[in-house]
Amino acid sequence: MSPAEVADFNVHPTAHKVRYTWRTYNFELKGIAPESPIQAPVDLDRIQASPEVLGLVLTYHINYGLSARRTAAIMYDIHGVKISHQTIHNYEMAVAAVVRPFWANYPYALSDQIVGDETYVRVKGKWHYIFYFYDAKCKLILADYVTPNRTTESAVIAINQVLQKMPQIPEKLNFVVDANPIYQVAQIYFAQQGIKFGIHQVVGLENKDEISREYRFLKQTIERLNRSYKENYRSSTGFGSATGSASYTALYSAAYNFLRPHEALHYRIPVELPQLKPFERMPDKWLALIELAQSQLPTAA
């Protein structure tokens, strides 16, 4: 098994300017490489919806956890905009293809309280897994790998998503996880690559050992994250494709880190982006985040 890496995006520029109330948004969607984990069926520069509609769709679908069908219904019933649920899925994937690289490569300031876990989701009627890693102190999602396989390779890929967010690997880096042995095997794999970290495994539901007693509170934080995610996607009763599950999860992670106030942070957003502060409405915040993410994508050579 070769070292797992988060997919890079090979890009080419396309220009598209749209005017939204008093502000001009310049959307430059970049082409997505075939090996990208998120394949967008539509480019943002070719969609028929206005920026206002796109911002509303993302707000209802991601922030409020409405299914694509319910989002389509509320767009028509409340806003008089006729849009199909499949079009909403297409927009979701197009935005995720742009926003995910920004989320994945953002220079987060991390604590030493990093915890990992897996949770179940339905994809095309079958159980898949999300491997989450989470900064329990800063309330940041650091890895969100969706996969049909609960394997060591999946754990390696998720851990690598975390490591790529660190400019330098701390000398005393530790991950808190459950008792699944795949994390211990992943630890050995990384050690063979010269990357060393500790594993603290919280076992079962009761604190029968010292490690579980000391670190269970961290495990409980990521379990709350799992519940929060499931509450959001539950109305859809599952995902229709692997791309759909990866896209929705990527946008949820971006919203969690950059858009959503957190009670444990005294209702501050985990990462307060200066470019989003002028905006009060969530649709406007989404549009500003898209613009910022696009500005960070590399241009074609």
C-alpha cells in the first residue's frame, strides 16, 4: 500500500461574472481531475440559478439538513423558484468540488485533543462508513473520509487527512480512538514511513482501564459530532451515490468549520474567516466562501 494522499485537483480556468444585489461575485470554477474524489456533473459557470438561489439551496440543504426534494419544495413554495432535486444534487457536487480543497488545505491552528471515530451512512442502500477525525478543543473537523470499507487502509487515509493539515508533525502527537485494531495497524504503517504518533484507545462503554477513564470525554465529543451529522442527513434517508455522499459530507465539514457557531466556543465559529464577516445572511456567507475557495485554487500552467 502506497502512502495515502488526499487527491489534488488539476485545474483550468473558466470565467463567469454574475451580479448579486450590490456586490459582484466572480466565479471561476476550475476543471476537476478524473481522479478527484468529487466529480461535478455541472460547472458553476454554467448553472442556470442566480447566486441568490445557489446560496439559499446550500443553506436549506446543508445548514438545515433538508433533503434535496424538500429543498426543491421550499424553493418553490416559499421563493417561487422551480428547481429539481437532481439539479440541487448537481449544484451540491459542483460547490463541493471547489470548497473541499479549501477546507482540506486550510492552515488550521490545532490543539492536542484529536480524536477519531467511524460512523455509518447509507449509500445506494448499503452501509458505508465515515472516518471522522476531530479537534475536540477547537471544534474542527479534520478528516471526513467516506468509504464502503472499514479497513486499515481507510484509517490510514483518514489519519493522513489530519497529518496534511499539520505544517510539522508534533513530537508528542496522539490520537484518541476506539478499540478497533485497524488504528494500531495504521500506526505501524506510518511508523514505517518515519511518521510517529501515539494511539490512546477508549474501550467499550465503561471505564474499565486507565486510558478509557482519562480519554473517554474526548471520545464523547466525536460521538456528538456523529449524531449531529446524522441528524442533518437523516431526512434524505441515505445517499444515491458515492459522489453524493462525499459531496454532502465535504460541504457539511466546511459549514461546520467556517459557518456554524458552536455552543462550546460561546457561539463563535471555529474558524472566523475575515472575508465572511461582512455578511449576516447565511446564503451570502456561502457565496463568499465559494468565492474565497475559488481564489485559492491554482491556475493552469
